Amino acid sequence: MRNRSLTAVLALLAPFFPIAAQQHLAPAHQRAAAPTAPVRLTDAQIDAGIRIKLAKSKIGPDKFRFKVQGGVVTIEGKTDIIQHKGAATRMAHTAGAIGVNNHIEISDAAKQKASDNLAKGRRRAQIVRGEPRSTSATLRPAADPNARKTTPHATVQK
């Protein structure tokens, strides 16, 4: 009985308080967009996209062989530049491939060149860190590894 009377009172008061009766929705720019199914390209479309991208790139259209099957691209070939392997993978992904099997072989000369550049960069970094940045720079005295660091503790005032 009590619930019925409360429901009746609320029903009578609802027209006077329209805000309470409305659903509160977030503004349109804050609401999540309805999920849409990703557009999946056909193998022929992916193949054409990769050919166009390779023709525009420095790699060239005849550098690598590739085939598309079920949206997955398999790339084969050889290169003397390490970065071409990653570039070919990125081109396949941006052309719409859902997966890439990259079987590009990097030549031994390219691997050796990359190794030499890496070692050279490490040596350069070690030299730069060991020298002061300018002649007017003041160097701190070397820290004693046996000394304990002590920090002043805050005192509580009453």
C-alpha cells in the first residue's frame, strides 16, 4: 500500500521535474562511437597497394618478391640495406595486410657495416661522456664510494 502511494505521488510530480525523468547522456563528443567492423581488403587490393608503394619508394618495385594469401603477405628477397627489411614490412601493413611474414635476407656486408656503426657509436658515446663539455666547466670531485649518504631529516615542531 505504501509503495503504491509513493509511486502515485512520483507519477504526479514527474511532469514538474522533467530533469529527473530524463536519462543523462554524455555529450556527443564524449560518447564512444559505435563499433564498426574493420574494412578488410581483398588479396588483389593488398597486392596492388604494395606494388604502388614499392614503385614510389627508394626500394623499387623489382627488389622483392611477395605474395598475398588470406590477407597475409609473405615477402622474400635479398638486400644490402638493413632498413629495407623493415620498410617492406611497414609498406605491407599500410597497404592493408593483416599479417606479414618477412623472409628478406640481409647480406653479410650489410650486417658487418651495421655492427661496425654500432661499435663506432658506442666508442663515440664513451669518449663524449668521459670528457668535460667545455674548458670552463667545473668538475665535481669524485664521490667516495665507501661514504654513506646522509640526508637531513625533517624535524617535527610542536
